[in-house]
Amino acid sequence: MRAILAASLLMVSLVPRAVAAECPPGALGVARTIVVDPREHARIGAMQYNETLPLNDREVVLTFDDGPVPRHTGSVLETLASECTKATFFMVGQMVNSYPAMVRRVHDEGHTIANHSQTHPFTFSRMSVPQAAAQIEGGFASMRAALGDPDAVAPFFRIPGLLRQDSVEQYLAAHGVMTWSVDVVADDWTHINAAEIARRAVSRLEARGKGVLLLHDIHEKTAVALPVILQELKERGFKIVHVVPAAPDRPKTATTPEQWAAHAAPAHGLWPRVVVTDTATSAPALTVPSPASFGVADPPGPAVAVSLAPGFDHAPLRPGEVSPTPVAPWPHPNYTSPSTAGSFAVPAAQNFQYARVFTGPRRDTAGVAARKRVASSRANGVRAKASNRSAPHVASPFGGSRTASPPRPFGHQL
């Protein structure tokens, strides 16, 4: 009995150590899980659509395409496990058929299995719906066969190459499948090394503040870059979010429509906007743009004082001076009252008035008729007679006159 009790205590004492070894302190982990209903949100991804996943600031969804490949997918899984975090794997049907054991491992480790077509063709943008349906349903069939459970595959689909078209997306939505695009890419399919993949992934997530990240678990350089990406995200305060589909025993996460908006409107108003000033003016004035008008919330360097200065058609008169003759309001030098250094005058409404409307030259109908007679004579074999009439002159709206010339062919007239 004592031996059994001692063995039991030893096992209990070892369990926390085993758990700690599997998920070390400070691991990235999973901040939360979002349950989505594909019937309500059929297309997500800010790169192509108006909706994306309802993420909070500093939240990231990891996605991997084109696998599985045992060597590299296995390395990716080990990195994810070391940080106790989860991802979504968009698998290709023919790869699934080749490595079903790896598909089962991805599922058993708690990741989401999704569809990336049967053979990964780059022709989805010009496929017929029956052709696309064969690729879509073929991919789902391969994954369900490998897992032996239809419910183990999420109704998520990412179009190969993101080469979308409306008819394919309509087919997916009609069959309850959510089309996934992306928010941020790391360009790991291009000829760049692991360090550059990590730099692009982290810097672009930092710039956007959150998003769905696209990676590929078929490349060794991506597997090498992943530990660096996760470490940088952890140090910068990012959190990982896992996404799963709704089910009868798993209700969808409560969200608002605004949370799904891919491009939220900025909190501050953009220029032009109304600014109330202390300066009284008799004429309407336009607003001076500020750095905030161009999306710069906190511009570097010292602030520049900007004040309103009333404009005049002429310089203010001094005692005894006679008012000059009126001049056109624009364009001409606009006189302003003295202002402080570093200040700029606000453009006034009269700066944008026109003195008169210019009219183009009249059409030279006589010259056109003469040229037609000459062309007709040549076509009939008759030698054209020299004309003693001088070339007509037309008035220019900019002063002076010029000799009219026949129109020159251009564009499609050549």
C-alpha cells in the first residue's frame, strides 16, 4: 500500500512539470478563439474584400497554405507547439492524398484544417463554375477521407493564388463555405531568405496593427523564419487568435458589423473640415490643411503657427491715395495684411473667381470647303489650280492672330 501511495504521489508531482515542459512560461499561446458562421460572412480578407475577421488591435491569425509536406510541415508544427499556439492550414488535396498521416497530426494537435483545392491550379479566375466545383469538392473529399470525419474539415476555402472571380465565390457561399483572402503577406513564395520573410511579416503586421497572416508550410525558409516571427510578435505585444467554424454545440462568437469592416473610417475628420477661429472675416474663407488632414496624427518637429490673413484686391490705401482701377481677381498678386513669422494666409473665395470665359477660335468653314474641292479634283484626275486667296487668319484668345492650318491626325486617326 505504501508503495502504491508513493508511486501515486510521484505521478502527481510529475504532472505539473510535464505540462510546464509542454507549455513553458511566457509562451505565446492562444489569446482567444473566434467561432465564425460562414453563412453570415461569406468572404473575408482586407486585401480583396470589404470584410475581414473581427480582430482586436494586436491580434493575428496564422494561416499556412499548400501543404502538407512532412519535413517542413512537421517543423512548423513543432514551432507552433513550442509556443502553445494554433493556426489554420489550407491544404491541397493531392498533397493530402500523399501524406494522410501528416493531415491527421495537424488535426490531432488542435489546428484547423481547411481547403485549398485539389490540385492548386492558377486558373480559378477564368474557370467555369463546374470546373471550379470539381476542384473545391475534390479537395474537401480528400481531406475528409484522410481524417475519416466529415466534420473535421472546416468549411473554409482559399482560392489558389487569390485569383478570384464572382461566380466561384457565389458557388462557395451557396454551399456554406467561407472564402478566405488575407490581410498581410510575407512574400515567402518569392526568392527571399528567411530573415527577409520574418522582417516583412512583422513589419507589415506592425503597420496594420492586426490581421490574417499568409505563410506557406511547404518552404524550408518559412519554417526557419517562423520562430523569429513568433518571438517578435510576442515581444511587440501581439496575440494569436484561433478561428473555428460554428457547430451545433459551438455557437458563433458575438460580434457587431463594424468589427468585420476591413477598412474602418478614421476617428478624426479629413480635410476639408470647419475650423472655428478668432479672426472675423466678411468673406467666406477656406480651411488651411493640417498634418491631421493627411493621416499624420503626431507629426515630428516643431509646430508651425498658422493664422488667418484677410486678402484684398489691392494694397490698403494710405491717407491721400486714390483707389486704383479694378483688376481681375485671379490670377494676380493678392495683398495680405501683415502676419507673424511662420504663418500662412488662408485662401479666400475670391481667389478662385474667373474674370471672363475664354472662347475658342471659330471654325474655318471656307478653308475646309476649299480643301474638299482640291481633294475631289485630285481624285478625279484633274490638276488642282493654285489659289490666289491668302490663308485665313484667326484671332487667338491670348492676343494676336495666327494662320489657320488643317487639323493634324492623332490617336486612332493615324
